[in-house]
Amino acid sequence: MFLFAVYALATLGVLVGAFVSPGFRAIAYAPLRDLIIPPPKPIVLDVLYSTEKAAWIDEGVRRFLTSGPRVEGRPIDIELSKSGSREMYLAVLDGDVEPDLISPASMLQISLLEDLSAARTDRFGGPVVDRRDTGTCRPVLNTPVVLVAWENRSDVLWGGNPNGQLWLRLHEAVTRETWEVYGHPEWGFIKFGQTNPLKSNSGFQSFLLMTYNYAEKSSGLSNEDILDAGYQAWYREFGRNVTQFGDSTGTFMEEIVAYGPSRYDIVAVYESTAIEHIDNAVARYGSSHGGLQVIYPPVTSLSDHPFCVLDAEWVEPEEAQAAKRFLDFLTDREMQELALHYGFRPVHEGVSLDQPGSPFGRYEGNGVRLNLPDQVEVPAGNVLNTLLEFWARNVQP
Amino acid sequence: MDILKRRETMGRNWSCVGKELGRIGTRHQILRSMKGNGLMRRGLSYLALATMVSVVLLTGCGNLPLPGGKRVTITMIYGSEKEAWLVPLIEVFNSEGHETEAGATIFVEATPMGSIVSGDRIVEGTLKPTVWSPASSAYVPVTNASWLQKHGEDLVVGTPNDLVLSPVVIAMWRPMAEALGWPGESLGWADIAALATSEGGWAGYGYPEWGSFKFGHTHPDFSNSGLISVIAEAYAAADKPRDLTLADLQDPELKAFMADVESSVIHYGESTGFFATRMFERGPSYLSAAVMYENLIAAQEAKRIRGESNQPPVVAIYPEEGTAWSNHPYIILNAPWVSDEQRGAAEIFEAYLLAEPQQRLSVTYGFRPSDPGLPLSTPLDLEHGVDPTEPKTVLEVPSAEVVVGVQELWRSEVKKPVDVVVVMDTSGSMEGKKISSARSSLVDFIDLMDDRDRLQVILFSDEMITLTELSPLAEKRQEVRNRVSGVIEGGDTKLYSAVEFAYRELDAHGDPDHIRVIVVLTDGQDTASPITLPELTARIGAQSESGDATKIFTIAFGRAADREILQQIAEITGGRQYDSDPETIGEIYAEIATFF
């Protein structure tokens, strides 16, 4: 018995020693280690984000956590969850999720969440986000919505110069149905794809841009503009002839490359998605079809990937503080340089698009531009909601 | 949700510690039972125990291998065209012991099947796979719509990923394609229709030595490429690339165009792969052109270039009116028989197939990888008869109701009718279960035929009795069903004479514009014919080089039948020999029916 006691004590000593000594601590069995000497409770940030920036954000979280960030002595941990941009704000409104930080693809969704949450007095004490407070809510990456077309197609439609005619020509082409009208019966019917505005932000943005274009303005879009019968007939006709309203922007880009022009002539996607695949198209088809051409709308709308800390009862003050730390990290030079390599436009003014190795210079021949046209104004949440309602009732396939 | 997940992981770790301690307890008992009570010995045993506890706790038991792992099996039904790529990959995957999140080892079992018939059987509930990967998405909406109607929810949820891609093309021997103006001229369905109705076939194009134009595609009720063929014919006839409607299908001109194309078809069939094999084995005298996938042509050309095929080169014609893609979607079914564990396992297998090495490998089989980051390299080049810059356009996949409408139109009005002579052994050895199943399955076979088809039934034993002469089924269907149901057995087996008689009958009364088929069912060997096998094969093999000659399908019914002789009889005509018994005879008849 005596010997047992001695050995037991010795074992315990070895164990405690092992857990305390840093070399052993790392490989020791975590639950037991933490039971003996509890570490400070981490602050867990629940982050909901839209998928287009997944590669960049995953790397960002890895780098952020490696730097050992702490708030009041407590380490920060991050739980990332992917979500569609619209799904994201609807889930917050319905109380299905309680994230600390959200990052949809664009300010459009923040604008909707701000307005719609203010109206939900049963659930919230006021708007859960404030898009004017740049300390808690600001864009971290920019990428405009663009059209990507096989060059021989875009030459026929726009002759390399879409100017103000981009959306009108697209409408005309899509509703004319076949390329025969343009002297190319061998290309079959005109195949245009964009995402469903109810499911994906890029589709929502191109829909908004077309609507602004019809109303011949770039700011102050109103409910009256959307309820206009001429506009509704015009857009409905377009919607009927769109080849595919898909769920995912990435899938369109992958398919236009994987299937070649037989599947899609033109798709509406993000500039960053297009940049990612320009070389793939060359590897697959060489110079036939002329490669992929990126076409910018005359007035654009940015997918600006805002990160916004929620002003809600479930967000503890330390969590809000940790969220702001993370937001600052993402907008720092290092992460912004990295964004450039993923084909995003950095928001950090010190990071130039025009630098060696930048994809923006490399793909100039494919129409990629350094300077962006002006942006349309982001309409108020209730106007955006009217737009989506119109789509859901009249265009939804 | 994520927080919950983390707690689960923690719980698992703790229970794992419990398990380990339990095992140590067992070891402890073993130690205690060791002989000898000396202080030293006991001390050593405690030391050993203490060391073990330390080791387990220090290293973390999660890393210790736990014996006796669970296994999860996923079943997959797939279009046979990707067999050459898929089957070796499944073997590798199974041997690598991939695991689910919960640690169960994944095992994949895959079966090839026609893409349309598999969808129909899933809806019926007679086929219950975890994963369904037909050759293309074209028929998926039809399958889903039927399922939805029956079960009130979707069978296919979301947009499934494509595994590999290959356009539907018309394979044609290069000299023949060149005679049509290829590669300078764009060719399409209209050219096929013109050839099909050309007086004297190839003679109208200056090549009388090639005989008639012999065309082939699979059966649109069973196989994806067959369905695509008839939809493409309808579009070409309607002269538009999209928005095919039910009203279009009523147009007499459309029907005439489709019937023209179909008139040159030598026979249909269940599997595109089978068609390709037939064409590449038998050469231009058997088939001038057939609808298949680009990958099959690239693979054949690679074989020819390696010196493994003596046929002339073959090229892919991308129909100028447009075509469709075979995209091999990977569909994890939203069906009650698919468990969450299987779903998870199926996702892991999917990720494996979509990973770069497996995608890259698909190119060697002539597929275009679905991964857009991979280039289209050899054999996807002009040297191998294919053009990676084609096709230029696709045809829009019509709505589910229009797809069904095209199938119905094909069946009832435009498909090439068939003249079938069934030769059935009624000798004494057929008694019992054999004769009863042969009777009932023949009735089912008759039900698979259309009213325009013509049928003759010959019974043979010592004598030959013509149960019904060659005439359209429309006027005699019920009567023939009744007569077949009353057939009885008795006597010897005059097999050769019966086959020869059937052949003569079809030669004399068969319509050269119909598909002509003899189906022979026998359970024994020839015991009484006045003619010999060489005499028979000399006679039936005389015209067999031509794809539109009479085909003989032979069924060896039970073990006593002489399979080798039956195979010889079938293959000399371009037909096929089957082994069967009372349990499988229905399936064999159904398979034969896919040829017409």
C-alpha cells in the first residue's frame, strides 16, 4: 500500500509537471490539462460571411489567431460560418442566428437589415446595424459586378465599346433570342446567365443596375420607378428570356469556362470571380472564341463586403471590442495586399492596384480596368425591398 | 450551431477517456491475477499501471487506434459511359479506407445502368441507391417531377455538381464525313435527314460502294443519348434552338422529318457504350454513324492510333443546330432510404472524385474535366477526331412535359417499326416452371411492342407451328396474348430448322424499312434437325456485314442449352446471346426490347 501511494504521488507529480511545463503542455491531453490549470476563457466571435471571399477570410482568420489577439487578457477565438447574403440578414431578422459580426457581399444587405430591424420593435430595440458608423461597420474589400463574355460575342454586341448602351443592348440581344439576327446562326440562341436576386447578391446588383439604367438615373431610385408599368413589362420580358437564374455566382463562372461558349455567351459575375478564371479559359480553349472579356457597366455597383458588428443584446461588450479588433486587422495593409492577389480591390488607400504582380495590370487585355466608373447610390432599404418583391412576384422562374 | 458542435467534440473526447480507462481497468485485473504476492512484484505492477495511465493521458487517447471500426456502405447507380474512369477509382477509394466524421469506414458499391430507366426505377421504388449519377441532367427534371407527385417533396435538392463532361455528338467514319464536306462544312441533323432519305443511300453522294446509310442511336426510353437524339431531331425539324413546345410536336412536317431520320436507324439499344463498341468492332458496313459521346470517340481513336483497332478513323460531328452535354451529375438522393451517415459518406466520395488527380485522370478517357482549372489535353484534339473548341451551341432542354411529349411522339409515330419473329422451344424438357415463365414473359414482351410493330410467333419441337403470321400487333394483340398463354410442351428439339425457317419467313415477308429481328428461346441442344450448324450459319450470315440485316437474339434458357452454338448464331448476325432462367427471363426480354 505504501508503495502504491508513493507511485501514485510520483505519477501525479509527473502529470502536473507535464501540464505546467510549456514543452509538454502543448502535446498533453487538453481537457485534463485545462482541468488542472484552467486557461482564461476565450472570447468567441461568431462571424457569418458570404462565400465569395472564403479563401481570403480563411487565411485572414489563420493569421489573426496566430498573432494571439487578446481583449482584457482573454484570447479571441473565431467561429466562421458561411451564408448567402440575403439568407444572412433574413436569419438575423427572424432570430434564427445570433452572430456578433456579419459580412454579406454588399452594403445593400446592410441597408435592408438596418431598415427592416428598425421596424421589428418586437424583437429589437432599434436597428441592429448602423451603416454610417465606420468604427463598427465598413467595407473591407471591393469588387464591382461586371459582365463576362466570350470576346467574339462581346465584339458583335458592343464592338468593344459598351458605353451607356450596355444594359439596353443586353436586353435587346437576350429578347431577340438568337444570334442569327447578328449574322451568327452557328452560335444558336443567346445564352445569358445571372444569379437569382433573391438568392445571390451579384444577381441583385445587376438587377439594380438594369433598373437604374431604365430609369435613366444613377441615384434616387424610388418605389415609383419600380412600380412603373413600362419598366415592369420591359424587365419581365428580359427575365423570361434569361437562360438561367442560378444560385451561385461562382458556379456561373466555372460553367462558362468548363463548358465553353456552348453553354453561356455572357454571364453577370464579380470582377474578382472573373479574374480568377481568365487564365483557365485560355488553358482550355487557347485563343478560340477570343478568350474571356470583362465588360464594365457604365455606372457600377460595388460588392463592398462590409463587416458590421451587430448592436444586439446577445453581443457582449468584450465581443464587440474583439470584433472591432478583427475588423481593424482585416483592413490593415497586410490583409489588403493579400486581397489584391485574390482579385479584390483593396479599401486601404496605400495599396495600389497598379503594382508588379497585380492581376489588374496583367489582365488589361481582357478588359480589366484600374479605374472604376461612378457608382449608383444604394437605395433605401424599403426601395430595395420593393424591387425584390417585384422580382419574386413577376420574374421568379 | 458551431458552439454546439464544439461541445459535442469535447464530449466525445471525455467519453474516449472513459473508454481508455475502462480498458486499463481490464489490464489492471489481468495484472492483479498474475501469480505471486511479493511486494516487489506488486510494486512493479502498480508502476506499470501508473506508466500506462500517464502515457494515455499525456498523448491524448484520440490518437490511439480503436479496433473494430464501423463501416458505412453507399450505393451508386451510374451511366455506363464513365465506367472506365469510375470503376478503378472506386477500387482505389475503397482500399484507402476513407472515413466519415464519426470514424466509420466508407465503402462504395456502384452499378452501371441506362440513365433513363434508372430514374424510372428510383421513382417506382425498385431501385434505392444513395447516389444517382446518370449520363446527364436532361431527364432529371422528369424523374424529379414524377417523384414529387408521388412523395410530395423533391428527390433532387439544389444543383448537383458535375463529375465529368462530354458533348453528345454524331460519330461518323472520317471518309464518310469527308464525303459530306467535313471539316469545311458544318454538318447537322438536317444532313442526317437528307442522307436517310437519299435514293440509294450513299450512292446519291457518289459512293455507291458504301450501300445504304446506316444510322444508330439508343432507345430514348432507356438511355440519355437516345433521348437527346430525338429531342435534337425535334428541334432541328422545328428549326429553332429553344422553346420547343407541345404544339410544335403536333406539326406533321416535324413528324415527317423525325420519321425520315429514324428510317435510317438500324436498331436502338439500352446503352451508348454498347453502341460504340458495336460500331468500332464491326466497322462502316455495320453502321455509318451513331449518336454517342465525344469521350467514346477520343478513346477509340487513341486505340486506333496505338494500333489496337483496324477500323478507319472516326470523327465527332458537332451538330450545327446545337447539341447537349452529358454532364454526369452526382446526385445524393433526398430519399427516405438515404441516412445522414450515408449522405456524409457520399459527400466525401464526391469530393474525392472532384479532386484534381481524379479530374486530371478523366482526360485520358476522353472526358472534359468539370474542374475549369484543368486544360483539355490529349486525346481531346483533332488528331483524335474531336475538336475541343466545339460545340458552338446547345439546344435548350425542354420542360419535363415536352420531354415526355417527345418520347411519346417517338414511340407512337416516328420510331422505326420492328418485324419480330419469336422462335420458342416447346420441347418436352420445357415442362413445369420453364414453360410457364416462358409463356408469361413472352406476353410481357408483346406488351412492350407498339401497335405498328409486326409479330410472328413460331413454336418448335418435333414440328414447327406458326402460332401467328407476321402482321401488325394493332389488329391481334389480345388474341396473340391468349394464344401464347395456352402454349404447352412436348417432343424433340429441331433448333436449326426452326431458326432457318424463321429466317426464311422474315426474308420473304419482312419489310426492309423495318428493323428485323428474330428472338430464339431454347432450353436444349438441337436433336433432330435435318440441317447442320454450318449450313445454318452460312445462310444467316450471308448478309450479316450490313447493319440493317436481320438480327438474331438467342436466349439460352437453363443450363442444358448449348450457349456456344447460340452465341455463334447470334453474333454472326450482329445480334446478341443471353443466358437466362425462369427467374430472369422477363428482364432478358425487356433488354432485347430496347433494340427496337
